[in-house]
Amino acid sequence: MVATLFVRQSSFPILTLLNQNSLFYNTKPSYYFSTSIHSQMGKNEITEEEVVSENVNKNKVFVAGATGSTGKRIVQQLLAKGFAVKAAVRDLDKAKSTFSSDDIDNPHLQFPHSHKEEKPDLLLNTMICSLSLPYPDKKLYKCLKHRVQASIAWDKNMEYPLHVLSPDIKVKADVTEGSEKLADAIGNDSDTVICATGFRRSWDLTAPWKVDNFGTVNLVEASRKVGANRFVLISSILVNGAAMGQILNPAYIFLNVLGLTLVAKLQAEQHIRKSGINYTIIRPGGLKNDPPSGNVIMEPEDTLYEGSISRDQVAEVAVEALLHPEASSYKVVEIVARPDAPKRSYEELFGSIKEK
């Protein structure tokens, strides 16, 4: 899929963008305009040039829960490995404060976001805009069909637009609001979905089910709707504690005391496994914000009942699952870190777990 620029001698050249990514907040160039087009702008004839967007391939990783303590680490490590990332957030201001300026400026990071309800008919693949010229440092595109405005950032020489900032047309990325809206947020350009969501502790006993169960199920169904081929879930050890004989384990009791959190997670896992999607379910031990203090131990499901691990290592395992799909697909793994554990490659770790 490409975007095509049609140029003529006029104060209002027409730009047709054939990719719905233009409706999202993009922090760096999404549509690049070649110098051959620039040189034609003074001519009378209509010149057509194909402009390839770096976002058109179905190779993005959609991260739900991207501003969470684990989610943000997953985003940062994906970017460090060269992945294109679509970070799902509900609050763009929080995203800006969560990520560094280098992350925000990374051309491979995108935020599908909305702070208010948007009509579904705004989410079209084709958007026709006209260029308005009176502004010296920032141009405005006025979208004729939907009568909304989007700011356009331009290069330092003010010769060509770099990217679209469209604050009025954004996709809400909230796992609790159903699979249809999530499918719009994931889009047709995301091949992989990582779920790093988690409910915020409160006295609302339904919160774990809204997020960790129904929210995860919504995300799985949205992934299937858009044809995403890979789903990675960050879950927890002891989700199946009752079957393991760990019902009196203090950690099992504590994690279930407010809304049966582990039970909600377990049922979401079961939905993933029945969905047919290629999955990796990662069950970490107690999560620590500290840097890693040991090597990763990886065990099959329903094995570990104690232990902790740095969130940095959890994020690393999630990213490595994508780098080693043959070793990690259709598997449930449990992970903790221990100082005395030998260091093993992730290919070896994933390879040691049998496919379920």
C-alpha cells in the first residue's frame, strides 16, 4: 500500500493518503516526499509520484498497557531491537511523561489514542486534504470530507511535510471497551500484539475481570479480526495455584483477595489457547522495578510457586519470544530470576519448554 501525491500549480495541491495510519498521532515522518516531486512543484503539469510509507507493511507490534511499569519496558526494548511499535495508551499526556524524549521522537513509535468518543465513520482508509499556506512555521491541512483540521510538521527548510499530527481523529485503545474499537486501534499494519495490561488495585472487585479477563479476551478477538498472527500475554505464576496444591500459598491468597485476580487471568489464558492464534504466555514471578540481579530461569506451566524477577527481564523475555518464534510459539512459560542460575540463551530457554 502506498500514498500518492498529486501536484499541480496551485495554492491548494491535493494530497490523498491511502493509509489510515495518517489518522494516528505520529511523532516522526510517516509519508516521505522525494526530491523529484519537489522539483516538479513549480511546473504546470500534474505530476504523479508514489510515496512509500515506512508504516505500510504489516510488521508493527501493538503493545497494550504500554504506559504500565512492564509495558513501557517492553516498548523501549522493542524499539532498541528495531521493531516498529504501536503503543496503546488512554492518556497521551501520561505517555509523554512515561517515555523519554528519545523514545517519543523515535520514528518507529506510534500512539493510537483518544481522549473522547469518535464516530466510527471517521476511521476511513482514504482521507482527502487540502493544503493551506498562510502559516510560516506550521501548515494546516483541512480535511474536506470530515471538516476537521490536522497540524502538519514540516522540514527545517519548510519545503515538504514530515508528518501528520491529527489530534481530533484518534483511535481509543482501551481493552475494556470491546474488540471493535481495539481492532481499529491495532489496525491492519500490526502483525503482533503484546498484552501487558493489569488492573489498578482498588475496592472495585470487578476490576480484575474487566481488565485481566474481559480486556484480554477483547484484545485477542480484536487481534483475530485484523489478522494479527502473534499474541504474547504477560500473566503471572500461580494462576493455576489451586490445581498445583498452592491454595494456601500466601502469594496465591494475596493476589486473589481483591477480585480473584489469578482466576481471571487463568480464564483469559484458556481463551487464548482455544482461539487458534499463535501465542506465547509468559508467567513471571513477583515483579521488581529494580535492575536484574540474576539470570532467568524458565520452567513449564504450573511449576513455579515462588520467586521474583525484574520487570526489565520480563520485557526482555517478551521481546525475545518474537525473535525466536519457532522456539516460543504455542507455549506457556514461567520465569523468575536467581543469582545462582546459569546464563542460557533465550533460544535454549524457550526450546526447553514443550509446546502445548
